[in-house]
Amino acid sequence: MNERDELISEALTVLDQNWLGESTRPAPRLYPHQWSWDSAFIAIGNAGRNSARATRELDALFRGQWSNGMVPHIVFGPTDDHYFPSASFWQSRLSPDAPSMDTSGICQPPVHALAVGAVVRRLDDGRPFLAGIFDRLCAWHDYLFEERTIAGGLAEIWHPWESGMDNSPAWDDLMANLHPRADEIPAYERVDTAVVDAADRPTGWEYDRYAYLAAFLRDQNYAPTDPAAIPFRAHDVLFNSLLARSEVEIAGLAGLVGADPTLHVDRAAALGDTIHRRLWDESLGMHASLDVRTAQRIPVQIAGGFAALLAAPPPQMTTTIVQTLSDILVPLSDRAVALPTVPVTDPGFEPTRYWRGPAWINLMWLTAHGLDEVGEPTLARRLRNGITTLVRAGGFHEYFDPTTGTGHGSSDFSWTAALSIAATDELADSA
Ligand code: 2M8
């Protein structure tokens, strides 16, 4: 077996081991249920190798969809243990919109349309699967455009977990501005630090605030009546760029099910314009997320900001972004680079702490796609080579120290495996 086939076969073994029967857990012990954006990445990896499983994965996730359209960030399995916050913490059925199975009460970045598109393109006839999921996908986006787009034309996140980049330095000031009273922080017991090194995870101070924010939303049955009272509100670049790019994807898929693409084309264009107008930060040379409560952009260079490449930036902006990105990328060899979540030169860079420095395969893969879309295939290739280099040397870890290449967090991490397959296939296709 050549190196390429070997990597794919090992990645498929990880996905097999994490398969729960209807969906795939992100990792064996750390994340035992179904997570929203993880499942989208996992379906992308399975699309070309195990398309039946990819369709089941997405169907299972959308079975957890709420009647208001929200796709929850966790769909819980039948056993409610070994994870904090558990189903009994979230109590999703406090909301009349929640389905009969247990879910969390918040969401994650809308990357699902890209997964649906990837799966449909790999099926002999993708129309039956698409017909079953298309309206649900549109309802998810309607939720984001209607219930989460409150001011300024951008969708809001209400919890750092909704960004997917939980303890990113982008959220430091917003978190520091939360002043929960002791009785507003619910009692809880962490499970994560018993499974992986606590030094690689968010701090206790951050977890207190995660628990406080989740309980705040829960105590309003997940339907806050006064947006001004929500303690954490951000316009995240990654979240909104994925929403814009996903609208383009939905527009492209619409014809296959006889739907009208116009709304989706218009939404993608309007949202893209707003992203480039409101989130562009000339001094950073890239886009930055915005604190809705202060109406200020958050002046930090975060890898998620490069997702704006997926939202059709204008040419001059694109040139600046690619230059900034090139300066931040860390060489792994003469043809492979890693994308750290925070520049290694940043005083706050922590090489192994979760979303505060390590290289994450999903952000590298999304950035490679953004580069393809703005006509930078050489840099895209170096990023994909970076993905295969990191997993060959470090295994299918959750994240990697970009300065040494060593793997951290959970081993046998599903989206690392799935996107290694996708990157390997894309490298072969572009050779
Ligand atoms: C991490 O987030 C969860 C909370 O949702 C956690 O730390 O327990 C993040 O890396 C998130 O992006 C990811 O979806 C999740 C499962 O892999 O883990």
C-alpha cells in the first residue's frame, strides 16, 4: 500500500471506531455524542468513501433540528453521562421548539450546506437525499437570517461555543466583561480535564463563564426576549463567512430539487458585502470579529478570520489577506505549512492550548478552499500538504503544536481523520 492509501485506510478506521450507529462521535472519550459542525466535516470525509454513512450522519443531525430551524450544537445519545454539560444540564425541552430527543440549546457554524453539496456530488443520484434535507437546510439558514440577525446585517453568536473556537483570544475581552455573581454560576463538574491534559484545555475561569452563559439562555427557555440583555453577543467572521458561502452552495443545489435559487444568491451577496464592510480591519490586514455590545471590532489576528476568503472578497482585499496569511503560516517543510490559530509571534500565543495557538485541521482545510476560490492554488496545496504532514507525523489528533508538529488533545479525532481523507483526495485531483 502506498503512503496515500495507508493514510486513507487509517483515517477510515478512526471514523469506523467513532461510528455510533447513526452518527459519529468527534472523539472516543472526550466527545461521546454528535456535534453539529463535526458531523458536517465528517460527512465531507465520508462522502467519497462511504456515502451511505455520510447521508445517515447528516440525516441524524437534522433529526435533532428544532422547529424554529436551529440545528443544535450537540445531539445527545441515549446515555447522559461522561460529558459536561450533559443533556440534563441543557434541558432542551424547556423550549417548545426542541425535538423529542435531547439536544443542547445553542448552535455552531453553518458549514452543513458544504457537506450536503460534497455528498450530493459523490452520489450516483444525489436527488433523493437532497430532496429529503433541502428544506431543513433552508430552515436552518432562515433561523440564522431571521432570529440571529438582529442588527447590522450579520448573524450573532451568543456563546463562545457557538463559534466552535471556544477559548479563542477573540473572546477574551467579552469574557472579561462578564461579571456573573457567584449564584449565577451553576454548580458543575468538568469531565474534559480528566480525559486530556488540563494545560491544553480552557481554564476554570472560562468554564465558569461558559456554564453561566449556557444557564442564562436555558433560564429563558432558549428564547431570550430582550437581545440587549444577552451577556455575550458577537459577529464572528468564520460563522458569517460560512453562512455566506453556504448560501452560494444552497443556490447551486436548488435547481436539483426544482427550487428557486434567487433568495440564496441575494443573501450570499448581501452578507458578503456586509462582512467585507463591517468586519474588515485594515490595520490587521484581515477580517476581525465584532463585539455587538460595544460595536467594536476585536483587534486580534485569529485563523478563523481567513474564512472570509470563502465570501468572495474584492481583489485588493484578497491580495492583503493572502499576504497576511503567508506571514502567519508556519513552514513544516519546503512544501507544507501549518496555520496556527494565533500567530506564533503574538505574545498571547500558547502552542498547545486548544484554540489559542495550535493548528486545527478544519481551519486549515477551510482556508485551503478559500484560497482555491480566490485563485491561489499553490498556497492551498501547501496547506493541504500541511494537513497530511501533521497527521502522518502526529496521528489523527484533535490539534497540533504548529512549532513542533506534535499532536495534542484527543487522539483518534474524527474531523482530523475525515478532512485528511478530503485533503488527500483534493491533492490527488489537483496534481
Ligand atoms: C469543542 O467544543 C466543546 C463544546 O462544544 C467542548 O470543548 O467540550 C470545540 O473544539 C468545538 O469546535 C467542537 O465542535 C467540539 C467537538 O469536537 O469540541
